[in-house]
Amino acid sequence: MDDRKASDEAARNRWMVIGAVRIAGVAMVLVGLMIVRQVIPEPAWAGYTILAVGLADVFFVPLLLARKWRSPPP
């Protein structure tokens, strides 16, 4: 029973990490857009870089984490 509980807890924690990565990616995209639009006074190249990293965090990093954490076939 303890193994099942530990497995469920690990799965929940991994799901929460994937969600947190997506939320952080969205925040980075918003900050990048604000820099590009000069709401935040930084160079445009920094905004585009943050925007690209944020998009990768939203679309690609969760897929990589899910693949890494996939359960082995029975």
C-alpha cells in the first residue's frame, strides 16, 4: 500500500512541476512581449530572447519532462 501511495504522490508532484513550467513559460512570454513593446525599458533583443525561451517552456519542455518521466512498459 505504501508503494502505491508513493507512486501516486510522485505522479502528482510531476504533474504539478509540468504545470508550473507551463505557467512560468506564459509569464516569460508576457514579460518578453512587454519588453518588445517597450513597456519595460530593456533592449528588444532581450525581449525576443525571453519570448523564445518562454514559448519553448510552454510547448516543448513539458513534452520532454513527460517523456523523461514516462512509466516503463509492464
